[in-house]
Amino acid sequence: MKPLRSIAANAVALLLFTLAWHATTLVVRSPFYPKPLDVLKAFCKLALEGDIEGYSLGLHIGVSLLRVISGFLFACATGIPLGLAMGLYRPAYESTRSIIEPVRFIPPIAWIPLAIVLLRGFSRYVFLIWLGAFFPVFINTLASIHRVSQVHVELAKVFGGDRSFILAKVVIPSIMPEVLAGMRIGLGVGWMCIVAAEMIGGEMVGLGSLILKYAELLRVPEVICGMVVIGVVGLLMNELFLAAERRLFKWRREVVV
Amino acid sequence: MDVEVKGIVKSFGELLVLDHISFNVRSGEFVAVCGPTGCGKTTLMKIIAGLLKPDSGEVLLAGEPVDYRRHNIGFVFQEPSYLPWRTVWGNVKFGLEAKVSSLGWKLTREEVDKRVKWAIELVGLEGFESYYPHQISGGMKQKVALAQALATDPHLLLMDEPFGALDIQTRYYMENELLRVWSKLRKTVIFVTHYIEEAVYLADRVIVLSSLPAKVKAEVDVSLPRPRDVTSSRFVEIRREITELIRWW
Ligand SMILES: Nc1ncnc2c1ncn2[C@@H]1O[C@H](COP(=O)(O)OP(=O)(O)OP(=O)(O)O)[C@@H](O)[C@H]1O
Ligand SMILES: [Mg+2]
């Protein structure tokens, strides 16, 4: 679709969605099920005046971003080297599968009690977000090693390239697209863990804390406002990543289209 | 560089692929290895390059056991081997980068660039330096592979059905381009093909392999002046001779 058409179509879809939402509020008629306009009002108030404790929406977003990006970077710093090492040396993965694979399916929320017992302060956020972001990064890196073409390795060898040359000039460039895609997914999952992480952080700022705070007050417009902001920030981060991938992997144009 | 292939035997598991293959190639000679599909030509080339170890027998380059770290070998692979994330320039430079970083070749950046430029001009790819492989044609990709191999100034050039994937017209064109480059540089070349005509058109000598397990069935001298006329009676005769050889096996 042409960009202009796509924007127009999305604007129409968004409008229809809002109208449908509004229509449901007329049917449900619950004081805890707000209209779109109530959410917009709550948004303006949060953005301009801040929340009940005076923290502005911008601050909530910034603080959450900082936590998520810290956890995400930690996930990259651990997931990429580990995935690379285990991908290159398969037995290491094969013989630890019984640990890695089950851990992968434990939802981050299930770790909350342990995180409370074992960790303090900022490390709690980092840990919970790391749990969400680590596996996409790790698994993608691990699986990407298969993408390295044997011909490329032999080509490097016949020119005399040693292991470190092959790693730097063949393996890493070959797996970069996969690794970056894993990072993009990992960042998304990490971002989705923000509410869980801020449940146990014990601080009053952050988008997750904002939602929890207003949930206790039964003020749903602000809760939905927090949800929407999480969604939109997630979307923006994803788009940013995609744009970077498109730029970096120009040579892949033919494949991606 | 002289090449001696001495009694090479190679099997994959139960499957005997190469059965005592022996032949010699003189320095500066252009030799074609011709044989039916699946007879072990690629396997043989990888053994000559030292990428695969034979079960028995040995390959000597200039009298010494082959070692791709010590001998400077250019290899054009049967499968596409270009690096899709590198431009034409980057691809041609790849071999030199390996030599500099892993083998300690003392080349300044200017010298590397000069060689890359030389190789690109040699195969006629100037103007396409900044193109990515997906932006150029199949024939040009093979030129990239050739330029990449030649940029390191190898003593032995191994080409494994380099034009096998090209259409007939492009193949003829590439054969002539290869001859033009070869007559300039006079490298030792071993060229694998299963097209008899291509072998007779290009090579000083054709080594004919049998089907699996491959043995050397014959060595045929092609003492015809270049450029060769594929319709001349002598050419047709040699071609028929090799065809008969293969047929009667
Ligand atoms: N790594 C391998 N493991 C097992 N069998 C192999 C391996 N490589 C090659 N073979 C077998 O060895 C035989 C020769 O293969 P090779 O690729 O050398 O043939 P070729 O003459 O190059 O064929 P083509 O003309 O199709 O390129 C084939 O039967 C193939 O199945
Ligand atoms: Mg082959």
C-alpha cells in the first residue's frame, strides 16, 4: 500500500474503533468502564498537571524506558554471547537443554516472589525485564548460526582466514539480521514486562506504577491511559528498530522486499 | 605452480568417490577436469585445495603437501559464494583481508586498494564497485568471484564449474573473458566442467574422469592455437574423441 493510503486507512480504522468503543460504553453503562473522551481528558491532565503525586506523564515514560532499556541491554550482553557460544559449540546447548528450555516457558510474573526475596531496588526491574528479553535474543542468536553458509566459511578458509577472521568477517555478518530481529522482539517482550517489574519495584514512578496506583483508586480512565501509552511507546520502539534494520541490511532488500 | 595429484582415494562412509586419482599439472598450464555429474569433481577440487583430507594419497604444490595457509590458492566455488552483505568492492577485497589479518601479509591500505582496483578492472567490473550482489547479473557475480580469487595473485586457480549456472550465451562470453585474463596472467588453472565443449575450448589438456567411483579415464592434449574455432575439424575431432571416451564407460 502507498504510504498516504495506508495513513488514511489507519486513520479511518482508528476512528471506527473509537466509535465502537464509545458505543459499547452506552450499552455497558458501568461507572468503571470509561468513554474514549474520559481517557483523553485523563491523558491531558496527566500530561499537563501530572498524577496525584505530581509526577508528570513524561517522567513516568522516561523512568520506565530507562528500566526497560537497562534490562534489555543486560539481556543482549548475556544472550548474544551465550547464543553465539552455544550455537558454535552445539554440545554446550544439547547438554543444557533440560535447564534452558523449561526456564524459557516460565512467565516473568512467576519470578516475582523470588525476585522480592533475592533482589533489591533497581536490580529487580532489570532482572524481570531481562527474563522477558533474554530468550528471544538468545534463541534467535543460537538458531542464526545455521544461517552461516558453509561456502562462505570455506571461502574464508581457502584464503587463509583463521577462526577469529571467520568469526568476525563471516559468522557475525551472516547472523546480524537474525540477531537484530531477536533484539527487536526481546525489546518488545521486555517492554511488556514493565508492569510486572514495577509491581515489585516499590517506587511510585513508571508507567506500570501509574497503572497500579490508579487501579487501586479505581480510576479506570488513567489506567487505560497508561495502557495506551505503553502500547504506543512499544510501537514506536519497534518501528525505530525496523527502520534501523532496513538501513543496516540494505543488501537484504531482495529478500525482505 | 606445479601440481601433483598422487593416488587420491576418498570415500564418504560406504561410498567410494575417488579411486586412486593421479595426474600432474605444469606451472602455467590450463587443465580442465571433465566428468559426469556426481562423479566427485567438487570433492577432488576441495582435496586439491586442502579443504578436504583424502583417505590416502597426497597433493603436492611445488613439491610440498598442500596447505592453503602457505600456498596461495584461488578457489571459485560451484555454488554462489559471494558475500551478500558486501559490495562488489568489499567482496573482491575479502581474500586480501584474510591474508592481511590471518597470514600477516604486510600490505598497506593503499596497496590493498590498488590490488582490488586492479582485479576489478581486470575482469571489467569498473563502475559497479558499490553495487551489492543482488543488484548485478549472474555473469557479473562470477566475475566478482574471479576478481576476488585473482586479487590475492594466487599461484594456483581452482575453478569448480564456475559457469555452470549461466545461460549459454553468457557462458561463451565468460569463457572468452577467462581466456583473456588467463593469457595475460598465465596462472596455473584447474577448471572443472561437465561440458566437453567448454573443456576443449579452454584447456591445454583435458583430464577425463569416469563415473562413480571416479578414476582418471584419459588425458587428452588439446594442442590447438587460441582463439579456438569450435567448428574447425580438429576441434570437433577432439570433442568427439572425449565424448566417445565417456560414452564407452
Ligand atoms: N560431505 C559429503 N558427505 C557425503 N557424501 C558426499 C559429500 N560430498 C559429496 N558426497 C557424495 O560424493 C559424490 C561426489 O560429489 P561431488 O560433489 O564431488 O560431485 P561432482 O562431480 O562435483 O558433482 P556435480 O557435477 O553435480 O557438481 C556424490 O555422490 C555425493 O553424494
Ligand atoms: Mg560439483
